[in-house]
Amino acid sequence: MKRLIIVSLLCAPWIADAKGVEVTGKLDLYGGQYFFGSRSGAFNGYGILDAQLAKSYSTSSGLIVSARSVYTGFKQVNELSGGGTLFQQSLDDSIGAKWIKRYEGGYSLKPRIGVKNELFRETKDEKWGEGLYDFNRYEAGLTLERKTRLGLSTPWTYQFSWDFYDTRYTRFKSLASQYGQELAAPNPGSRVLDTFTNQFSYDSELDLPGFMKAEIFAAVSLVDYPDQRVINSAGAYLSSKRSDSYQALNLGLSKRLNDLDALGRIRPVLGLTAGLANLFSNQNHLDTDPKHLKYIGSYYDYLETRLAPNAQFSFISSGLVLRLGYEFAVRRYTDRLAQKADGTYTQSRLSQYSSSASLEAAYPLAHSLDLKLQGNWAASYSNNRYEQVYRYNYESSMYFAGLEWRF
Amino acid sequence: MKALHLVLLPLLAAQPCLGAVTQDIIMAPEGKVEARTGPAAAWVPVENKVRIAAGAEIRTGNDSKAGVFFPDGSRFMLGNNTLFSVDATGKKKAGFQLKFGRLKAAVAGYFSSRFEVRTPSAVCAVRGTEFDLDVAKDGGTEMNVSEGLVEVNDSKGAMAVVSSEERIKVGMDGMTPPETVSLKDESAGLAARPMAVRQETARERTRTMLEELRNRELKANEAQLGKDSIDAFGKRVRIEEYLLRPSNKEFKLLFLSRRAEEGRLDWGHLIERFQNKIPDDISQVGGIINGMYFSKTAPVNWMKYFEVYLTNTIDSVKETIDFGNPVSIDFSGYGAGVGSRYYPSSIDYKQILSGPGVALAVGAGTGGLNADERAQFQQTQDYNSSTAGQFTFTQKVVNASGALAVLEKTTLNPADLADVSAGGTNITDNAGLWGGPYPSDPDYSATINPVTTEVYPSGPGKADFMVTSTYEDGSTLSSRKLLVLNDGKIMDTTFNPADPAGSFVKEGSFNLELAVTSNLFQGRNIDVLIAPEILSQQKSATTTADSFAIR
């Protein structure tokens, strides 16, 4: 599938428009470096090739084929905290097709299918296709869209969507399932990371007067782990399987302000996003470390809030676009206890505070070709001091520079 | 005119672009087009493209049209019989009037901070838009927005944001609510036009991002649970640990280390078996173990058996400890106020190797062991059994003949202050620990005493400690302990030369990599990553009375 996607992506810009196919997309190529605490990763980069091929059959029906290929030569910040080396390469290829059927009155139905393959190399001698966390994801979905108005003044587009994801970690099986019989091990399940997700979401966009835009996104995701058994306080694996319910609510507001009469005129757009999410899971955890054996029910449950202001400044005379962003998030686990540095459990629930600041500058070199610079700083603080296997308290930063070509 | 088209094509093709915006506006006529510089000036025919400025008016005749082109790529196409004027072209505000006629606009939105088109009945503030505007002779305005947004105000103070594929009519008496155009209408856009595709792709990506985050979090959870690590030799290791309860009196901790790249599995277990039922909450077991030693009252429960087993699935090393029932012992030799305390009547520790190479060794299969097993080391202590009223400590190792032979034997009277102060009475000293061989011992060193070396392979200050014993029969056993970070880096440690191994246990908050090998393993080794507390428990369980501080 990877070759098919790459070939189709490379060919996308040259597919004859005369056949009624509209091709849009972009190619990003960046190089840079990540820093995690005092450690720095080797100079590396990432590339994104993203294309949509759209064919309209009429005003009421059309087809979109999307293809995306992403190469990343480093770890994301949230993966860095999981330990291991700074080295990681990943290759993410996906392809999807969506049928658009529009009806009178602003209604649309949009069924879709898709497949994604993600490969990881996490040590330098690991071969592509042999990564522990390599996975395939099969997707399907259906969106009902209504384009209408909220009163006289405001256009309103809302969508109800159902999305289904079948994620299969092709190489990940629990060790106990592979060797359990000879070790008289318990049976936690075999494909313990595989999931079926049914996600129901509502997305609403309002174009408000005064160059303002509001967006509401709410989702409920029911995630079933068909082969992960629930553990009880005695360490026994029950016949019931893990099942999670994830809820998310995001509110976003942005406003374009009047141009500033400076540096050849600057157009500011300010935005603010607030988010609330929580996870309920029936899975528990038994810490088998003999020094601090501990059973924690509802180990994964958490409540998370986040606030993210952002600003964009477009320099009209030079074409430079500057984007600044900041995000502050708090995650509180409802039952997971914080641990001291030696692993001893405290009575406090584990909390994690994370903040990040980002800067992106895009400068047009030519028509549809931008030079881009990206910088990011992130920090995480937690009352959990036990960091034997996972870093809860850290700072990281990165810089990248590259080109973006839109077609 | 063809030449003009060629000049204009790049402008027409231009997407919204920010590059080097000037305030020059160019008008290109086609057919009968007249213009004037202001209301007071005379109309003059225009046949070629001209620059236009604020105050200019343009009118088109029958079968005529005009293009108005802006430096940011925006453009107005004026239809026939149209009257259009330029009110302002400033950076803060660009204003235009369509007094009557038709205008087709594609506005990038960067020419000015505020971009407005006025009609007799409406003010249309443009955000970045494609729209058609029709103004009738009576001033009535009809607007179709193909793509983007236009904010429309009428003369009555009503306001509406009109979006793509919407139509609004604004009369001198106010506006009617915008309507979505019919799919059959000629102004309806295609179902999969570029802007719609971009919006749809962005919305789908938002939804899919949740699943992407979940995928990442699953991986992070595995890391949080310590299931994925790099060993000290750069190999990727998956680690799983399980707690099993074979009966209500015991638990078994199973730990597995899998290195997929090498196709190897190393695993082991810790077993603790007790006299009576233990709580479901295994964390309370530590209290039971502590109660076995020096309790003033008879313990209600105590450990009977302890076992640590490590294997590479072919070779193994097993350490077992059998505990006798607690008995009351007079420990007054440790202090006048100590008195009688409960203590295990016996502690029997064995180290047993097994594997195909071990099966070929002399002495394999003896002492009640399997044919491929051999006891390499044994340490026993008992009270009152070997020596009346005293502890007897005995260490046995494999001798030159492959059989367990006594290396050290000591007695200690816990009620005798002098004997306790002297560290007991040595009976056999084949290791020469008591200042030389005991005179009555005929087997001193030459055939029994193993040679033990301790090295720090990664140098001082690094948590990498290896002990190798070479027994008199030529067999070797090497145990290397490393504290490693999750990226495989060997940890720096506060090195205590007086207690090098102990400093490993004290750190206690990193992965312990335990690599065990023997020349009886035929070139293989055992290499497991475990929680260091397992070692700590083993140390506690094997602590003998002579090393305990009694409180």
C-alpha cells in the first residue's frame, strides 16, 4: 500500500485536470533537532506529502480521494517522556475515499472508508516493518451535514459523524500469551493493544459577524479492546474485556482584528481554544513491584482541561506569516495515585500539568512555495516523582526549518 | 486585446497572495467602457488598461465589460450596463460602489484592512470571497456568494454574514434572510470543489486526531507501565510482570524479558510461600516477613519458602530458601534488654544451576535434584539442631570433585555476649576468613575454596557490578548487575566501595538488568530486566541473624 500511496501522491499534481479531477495538496520537508532535558537528538527531519483528488460529478455528488504519507525522523514530545532513545523513525501512510452526496436544504451525507499503516523504527538496528508498535488501521465513517443559519446573521454548519476505527498492532502480542503455557502464566489476552473504536461526534461552525468564527466540537468514543482482559485486585485476569469511554468537548473562538499600521501593515487574528476531556475505563492496574505492590482500580480514568490561546500575524507587505501558540493543560487521574521517587505510593491522586509554546514563521519564496521555521518549547510537571520508566517532569524543545509547496 | 489577456492571465490565475502589495489598481476595458476621475469630471472612453484611483467611476455599455485588478490578486469583473466607482483605496479601508449593474468579485482580502462594496441598499464587507452582485435600477441588490463570506448590512441596520452557496436580497426597505441556493441553480457550486474539499479534509482530520492521540497514548501507557525498554547492551526489551496466586498461602511474581531482534526470551519468577493464608493485598506481605525476625510474640504467619528463578529457557539459575518454624530464642547476648525473641529455627539457602551443560557436569543430579541440575552453593543456619542452644552457620560450595563441601562453619551462642561480640566460633575456615585455615581442616582451599573476583566493567561510579566465582572443579558462575535507564544508559551511582552491591539496591528506582552466565551454560547467558526490589526482597530473606540489628 505504501508504494501505491507514494506513487499516487507523486503523480497527483500531474493528473490531468481535463478529466475533471481537482488535485490539491502540499509537500512539506523540514530538518531540525529535538531536545529533551539536557539531551539533544541528532539533526533529523520530517516530510509530509498530502494530496486530495476530488472529482465532482454534479452539484450534488462528488468523490474525494485523500492520500497522505508522513515520514518522521524523531520522536514526538509525548513519546520522549516514555523513555527509550531519542531515536525513532516513523512512516505513516494512509489513503481514504469519501463520497459526497448533497441534498436540497443544505443537507449532505458523506460516507467514507480508509486505511492507514504506521511503521516505527525505534532502534537503529530495527528493520522497517518489524517495529513493535507497527499498526494498521481500517476506517469507515458516515457524516450527516447540515448547512443552515442561526438567526439572520450567522451561517451555521454542523455535522454529526460516526467514525469506526479498527486498529491492529500487527506485531504486538502479550508475552504471557506467547509463552504462558510453558510458564503457567496468567492470560491477560494476546492482542492487548488492538482496539475497535466507535466514535460519535458533533462539529459545529459559526461564522459570526465582525470577522469572528466559533467552533464547537464534541465527541464520545467507545473504545473496545477485544483481547485485553480486565485485571482484578488479586492479579487475576477476568473473562471481561477492557472497554473505555472517552468524551471530549472543545470550544474555539477566533477573530480577525483590523490591520495594524506597522511594518508595512500587519493583520492579526487572535484565537482561543478551550477543551475538556475525560476517560472512563473498566481496566485496573496491579503494580507487581514487590516493594510497593499496589492495586489501583480505574487506573486509566482521568479528567483533562486545556486552554490554548493563539495568534497569527500576517505581514502584508512582505508576505511573512507569524503564528504564535500557547497551551496549558491539566490532567487529573481520578484514582491513580502519585508515587514518591522511590516508588512508594502517596495518598494524592496523580496530576500532570503541561504547557507548551510554539512559534511558526512562513515566508513566501515563490508562488505556493513557503520557507518555514518552527520552534516549540514544552514542559511537564507532575506530583508523581517516580520516574523509573516514564518521565512526568521534563522540559523539551525543538526547532525545524524547511519548505512547504502547495499544489 | 490578446496581448492584454496575456498580461492579465497571471493576475487572473493568482491565488490570494501577499507578495509585495502596492496600492495600484488596474482597469482593463472590453467593449464600450467609459471612465472619469471624479463626479465632476467628464466621461472619457477607455480602450486600454489604465490605473484607477479613489474617486474614479467606470461605466460599461451594452455588450461591454471591464476588469478591475488589484495587486493582491483580487479582481472585479464588471458586467454590461454597470456603473461602478472607487471610493477609497487606502490600507485601512478600500471602498467601492456598485450603483447599478453586475459585478463578479474574487477578493483575496489583503489589499486593505477593510474591503467594502456598497450598493444603494447594502454595504458588503468582504472577507476573502467569490461573489456576484447585481444592483437593479431601483437600487435593489441581489448577491450570490460562491465561496467564502460577505458581511452585509442594509439601510435598516440589519446585518447578515452570507456564506458560500447562499443568496441574499437587499431592497431599499431592508434585507430578506439569506437562502441556500438550490442545487439545481446555476450558481450552485460543485459538490467536490477545492474549498469544500479543504474544509471537509480539515474536519475529518480533527475527528481522526482523537484516534491518533489514543494510539499514541496506548504506546505511552506501555512505557508508563515499564513494559518497553532498552537494555544496557542497546537491545530493545519488552518486559511483562504478572502476579499469580497458586494458593491462598503463596504468590508468584512472573517476569518476562523478550528481545525480539535476537529471538530470545528470558524469564524468571519469585515465589513466596507462607505458613498460613496471606491477604489479598500482597503489599501487606512485607509486614509478615518482618514479623518473622526477632518478634517478641509468636508470629501468626511466616514465610516457609522463597524462590528466585531465572532462565533463558535452556539454562537456569535457581535460588531457594526454606525456612523452619519460628522458635523462641534467648538473644540476650545482643544486649541485656533484648531477651527472648522469635526467629526461624532454620534457614536453608541453595543456589542450583541447570541446563544441558550442567547435566554433563560431575555431581549433576545428586542430592535429590534433577539430572540436569546441580547445587553450586548452599548456606544453612539452624538453631539448636546442629549445636545445642546455638546457631550453626554452614556454607558449602562445589569442590574439585563436583560435590558440595563445607567452606565455612561457625557457631554462635545468641545468649552469650562474648560469643556474639567475637562473631561466633569458627569450626571450619576453608576460605581463610578467620585468619588462616582451621588446624583440624584437611581440605583447606586447594580443593574447596572458589576464587571470587569482583569487577566494575563500566568503571567506578557506574552501576555495573560483576562477581565471578571460579570453583575448584573448573566451573564458573558470573553474575552481572546493572542499573539501567530506559534508554539503556547505565546509571551513575554513588559508589560505596565498602558495599558495592548494596548501593545498587539502595538506589532502587531503575531497571535492574541481571546477566548471569556460567561455563556450564555452553556459551549462553541469562539476561533479564527486573524491578530491583526483587533483589531487595531476596537480600532481606537471606539476611542472617549475625547481620541483623535488633531493635
